[in-house]
Amino acid sequence: MEDREIRAALDRHWAASDANDFEAEHRIYQEDAVLEYPQSGERIRGRHNIQASRFAQPNKKRFTVQRILGAGDLWITELVLTYDGQPSYTVSIMEFSNGQVARETQYFGDPFEPGLSRVQWVERMP
């Protein structure tokens, strides 16, 4: 699969995630894909289990992609994942095999105020 095809698949994936279209969102994964959340120590095996775990979440979610970088079998998406109005800055690392995601690792970071020691060099981002 060419990079432009993977990029298009990622665009469809994140758009489906934002629309809560659980069927379209999970087409990108291989049947035996693995999803890991290192901060909570969770590993979910299999497309069906990944989909079921996300469907079971009661939170209202929104996905705002900041940028997607990648080539070949390794792709990184920076996004803001908003749960019930609270933003979480997220990095998704996807490893592809045969045109589908074989492994995804997601990292989450909550917003925080800039430190006083560097305030004179800080430019606030929207």
C-alpha cells in the first residue's frame, strides 16, 4: 500500500472516530491488531475487542487532528481528544502491515499552565 493510500485511510479513520462511526473507525485495524495505552498499563488484542472497548466508553468524544506524519509502515497522529469537554493532547503511533494497523500505541497528556521560569519566552498557542 502506498503512503497516500495509508494517509487517506488515516483521514477516514479519524473522521469516523470524530463522528462516532464505530464500524468505519475500526476498518483500519487487522483482525489481530494490538492497542496499547502505556500510561494505564492496558493492552487490548483483536479488532473486535478494540471496537467493543471503545463502544463501551460512556464519554462524549471529539477528535481534532493536529497533524499526521509518517511513511511506509509507521505513522504518527497528533490530536486533541476531548472527553466530555475536557481536552487531552494525544499521540497515536500506528504500525501498519499489509495496509492495515497491526499495532497502535496511544499516549495522553492533560493541559497545564506554562512554568513561571520560562514565561518570558512563551508564545501562547490557540
